[in-house]
Amino acid sequence: MQKRIINLIKKGLQKLGEVLYPYRCPFCGKMIPEGICDSCRNILEEVSEPCCRKCGKPIRNEQKEYCTDCEKRKPPFEEGRSVWLHKEPVNQAIYRFKYQNQRYYGNLFADCLFEKFSGELKRWQIEAIVPVPLHWKKQRRRGYNQAEILGARLSRLSGIPLRLDLVFRTGYTIPLKQLNPTERRKMLQNAFYVSEEAARCRNVLLIDDIYTSGATIGTIARKMKQKGVSKVYFFTISIGQGF
Ligand SMILES: [Zn+2]
Ligand SMILES: [Zn+2]
């Protein structure tokens, strides 16, 4: 009987905690007022030098300027920044943010982007924040576009307008991993449409959750430049390594 009462009190307190502190650390799930818990902050691996001067991927060789992907592809964007390396526990948190409806993680991630890179936003003189769009079918199934959540928060923090009318997804893409590089390029070429409106913006920031090979961001950047945008930059939460 006593045990049952104690359990009930415990449960009640837990519920009260959830009401008072409805946030959990996105990386370990610990309940905290808001943000990232201290122990996770200590273990998360932030992107650090030496980095690729183009995409910002960490590289091993300090003598090199660019990562292997950028050396090969010469991407059409100017520069990019990401907060963390795409490995445990960041990859898991991004997975939950995208596929398990943990939308509020997006605000925390965008706060980190702003904390770290508000200087870049000023230096690059960004005029528009543009989230990488999802196909409408995917967005309807998921209920939201994770890149849009990041972009909306960053727009609120920085005062730079969020533009959802510049890039559209026209094609429904199958996972890029299943394709060879030529097929991949072809499919991506047909997957995005950039509107004429883009020509009014000089400096644009694309925002997405992860940067891997840069194929998606590169494709959009190329199309934006064809429409008259002068400079394209990007932010992502995490990035792979580029040796
Ligand atoms: Zn944590
Ligand atoms: Zn690079």
C-alpha cells in the first residue's frame, strides 16, 4: 500500500516536472528547463579547424584548402558553416528531429547556429533565409519540413526574412544513396525549381539539417545563380568529414 502511494507520488511529481519543464535535451533525453544539458555540451564534437574553405568540412591535412568533394566538384556556393560533426549523438538527435516529430529540437539547433555564426550572417550580408524544400508529398506525410523550422527560428533571431517563395521541389526524389553519381546529379537537376523572384536577392543563405556530399545544396545554389543571385551560402546543423 505504502509502496503504491510512493509510486503514485513519484508519478505525480514526474508529470508535474513535465508540465513545468516540458523540454528534454535532444541528445540524451534528460529533462531540463530548455536547451542542451551540460554533459552533452561537453561531449558534442563541434566542427573545428582545419576545415575545407568552401563547405567547412573538417579535413585532416592542414596543407589542403579544400575537401575531396569540393576539390572534385568546385561547388557553386561561396561558403558554408555547420555546428557539429555528423556522428553520435548528433545523428540520432537529427533523426528524431526529422522523423519522430521532435520539432522543438529545431529551435534549439537554430539557436546554436545563431550563437555560433551570427557574425557570418552579417559579414555575408544575407538578405534571405531559404530552407531546402521537401516535396509536398513528403511534407504532408511528415507534417513539417525540418529545414523550415530551422529557417523560421533563425529568421526570428536575426531579423532576416524567411523566403519560402524562391525554391520549390518539383520532383519526388528517391534516397540518393541508392543512385550512382550521374543518376544522382540528373535526378537532383530535375528536383528543384528556382523562381524569378530570386533575382531580386543578392546574398542568400540556404539552410538544411545535414551536409554530406553537398549535391543538394550545390544543385540549388547553381540554379539560384542562373536566376541572378550573386552569392549563395549555407548553414546546416551537422556535417560529415571530408578527408
Ligand atoms: Zn543531454
Ligand atoms: Zn568542402
